[in-house]
Amino acid sequence: MQSTSLSLASGVTVATYEAGNPAGGPVFFVHGNSFAADTFIRQFEAPELQQFRLVAIDLPGHGQSAWTPERYSLGSMRATVGAAVQALGLEQALAVGHSYGGNLLLELLPSLPALRGLIAIAPPLSAISDFAEAYPNVEARKLFFVENVSAGEVEAMARYALGPRASAEEVALLQAAVECADGRIRSELTASIAADLGDERGHVARTNVPLAFVAGELDETVLAPYFATLTAPSRWGPPLHRVPGTGHTPFLENPPAFNALLLRFADAVVAPGATKSGSGTQSLGAEC
């Protein structure tokens, strides 16, 4: 995936990626903590999605974006995503947020009322107590809040985000993303989350934006019953859509099933308004 630098009004510069039909309905992808936009490579390559304008960013300190420690707090990351939406003209996009990226988009729901829909691969959180209800107590998860990690811990982080059927190539892609990321992102998130966590559950209860919550069938990073406790009037389909044979990164592990789900959601909430067009094949992942 080839990046382009985008300077935002706030002074932050982020790497952006585009594919598909520039005139198509926009689909905006936001990656998770310590990962990068290239985790969505199999959506950017997918022939069935080329009718859309596909857009992704690397959050500050991730992927091809610069290391800017002063921008790593939850509030700053949230502001960066909101500014990128405006700069890229994505106010009416269908958004896809993976893990932390999903939480950032859920936090932004009140300021993005024109979104055509949001696929959140993340549980909405409004209080520290929600974490115990939404996540199992797994040691590998704690590494995503630690600044310095060893090579073995980097591998553990990658495997934690994937199901047991993930390929070596997929593990390597996520390992490379973690290695590229500035570890200060994780420690700053730990420091800021208690003070700056928004009311995501409340936003979900009040929004008119169509919502779809998604997890892998074999995802052991979230507790599925939690999603049934949400008040979510605009939710599309069941409390939680499960992607067969996958862990926490279903769009990478089983792109045919995930892309089919995305298309069904898009058909339900937005007409793409464009014909399909081809795209070139790209290698999986990118260097730092």
C-alpha cells in the first residue's frame, strides 16, 4: 500500500491510503492500537470492494505516520481521526473501526452524525468497570498498555489479535506493525484512558448512525454476551456478527466472509453509486 502524507489543521501529519473508485461511496478504515492501515490490505485489494472509494489512515505513531508523542492521548487520537474525516471529505462515509480504532469512532459518533454506517470490531465502553464486562482477563491483552515489549511479547501481541488458524504471513504482518509503532502510544493510552474515556455506550444508545458490531467466531479478546447488554436502537442485525474461523482481526483472516458482510451492510444503509473497477495487486504489508 502506497501512502500519501496529509497535514491536518491541528498540525498533525498522518499517512493516508486510497484505493478503489474515487467517485464511489467512501469506506473509511481505522486500525487498532499498535497496528497500522496495512492490516486492511485485503479490503484494498478485493475486487468486490473496488466500487467504493477505500480510505485508511495510520494513526500518529503508527505505520508510516510520524512519531509525535504529544498526540498520543485518547483525546488527541480522537481529534486526529475527526480532523482526518473532515480533511478527506469522509463525513458521509461507511466507517470500519478495528479494536481501538472502533472505540475512537464510537467516541466520535455525536460529531459525525452523517456517517452512513459504522462497523465496530470493538465493544463500546463508558466506564472502567465496562472493561471487566467486555474483555476476558488475558495476559497478552495487558501488553497493549505497556511501552516497552520484547520480541517474544511482540509475537504474543500479534497472535493475541488473530485466531488459531491464522497463517504465518498474517502473524508476521501484525508483528511488523507492532515493531513499527511507537511504544509510547501504549503507555500514554494507559495514562489518559481513565481521565478521557467518553460515553461510548451512551453514544450508541442515542445515535441514528446504523451500527454493526463484529467479532471473529474464534475471537477470545472480547466477551460476546456483553454486546447483548447494549441499548442500540440503530443496530443492524444481531447483537454481534461473527465471522467464521477468525479471531480479533476477521477482515485479514477471512476477507471473503468479512467483505461479504461489509457489502450486505452497505446495501442496507448506503447505495455505493458507482460501478466496479479493477485495481492492481499489492504485496501484503509495508516496511516502516
